[in-house]
Amino acid sequence: MQALGYPDDFFHAELVQLVRVMRKGEEVRFSKRTGDFVTLRELFEETGVDAARYFFLMRRGDSQFVFDVDLATSQTEENPVFYVQMAHARMSGIFRVADRAPEAVPAEGVDLSLLGAAEELDLLKELTAFPAIVARAAETYEPHRITGYLEDLARIAHAWYHKYRVLGEREETARLVLARAVRQVLANGLAILGISAPDRM
């Protein structure tokens, strides 16, 4: 690597377990003898890049991994990447309904003590954990720490979204600041993994 101008530790390869692919409830059989394999390109084409990438990143490299094609293509809460992306889309939808850009809602001067509901306190606590999660994932070469974090954050965000009104409430500005922060952290986490953060789904 030094001949290319990079330090010796620039490239690091992690060995992972073989992946079992499930489709329609049955395992897709591979054969070395006949050359029957499912390629990564085929999975990308069948499930989309976001889903395939997320599914590969959400498990430890040394653990058994079953890639469920039907789950990866489903648009339900059981699909973890859909679940996380939907949380981002819901936070974006709050600003769409408010007819305000998220960037137009600064946190400076906002009374965040109004965020006293249990889900709001859980969200604030979860948001503050993000930098440490990313740092630990980088140190240990374990991106599944980020996918697990995003799913936890999305779970709390969905619960908050369903339970509390934002617009027209006494807590409106504080809740808009919270929604902006959740949206940003979800987007940042997905971007680190190379996955899109859609505003609508």
C-alpha cells in the first residue's frame, strides 16, 4: 500500500461467514460443482441496493447470516431498513405539513424543558449516544452497531410520532427541534452505511 501512497493500515479486510439465501421460505441451494450461486449483483437487482447493503451490515461478520429476500423486499415494519427509512420519512413529513424546512428550525433559544414525555426523554438520551456508537463501530469494524442503534432510535421515534401531536401544541417549537434532530441523526447513520434517507415513502 505504501507504493500507492497509502499507509499500511489503510486497507483492512474482514472475513465473514458464508451467506444462506432464503426465497419464498426455502433455502436457495448453491453448488460449487455446477457453478450455481446467487451473486451480489443479483441480490442488489432483486432487493435494491439499500436493502441488500443494510442486510449485510446488520449482522456480525462472524455470525451465521440468512439473507431473506422476501423480507428485504417487503414494505412492512418487519423489514428493518424500511422501518428506519420510514422513521426518517415521518420526521420529514412533520416539516412538510408545517410548511417549514428543517433547517429553518434552530434549537437556539428554544425551551427544551417542555420535552418531558417519556418518549421524548428516551429520544434525547438515544440521540446523545450516537457519536459514541459510531466511534465504537469504527474502532471494532462492527457496522452492525450502527444498524442496531438506528433501529432502536426508529422504534422510539415511531412511538413518539404516533402518540404526540407537534403542530398547534404548546410544545410545538421544542418538538420541531426534536424531530429535526431525530431526522438528522437517522440521515447521518444511514449515510455512514451508504444507504439513502428518503423524505417520502
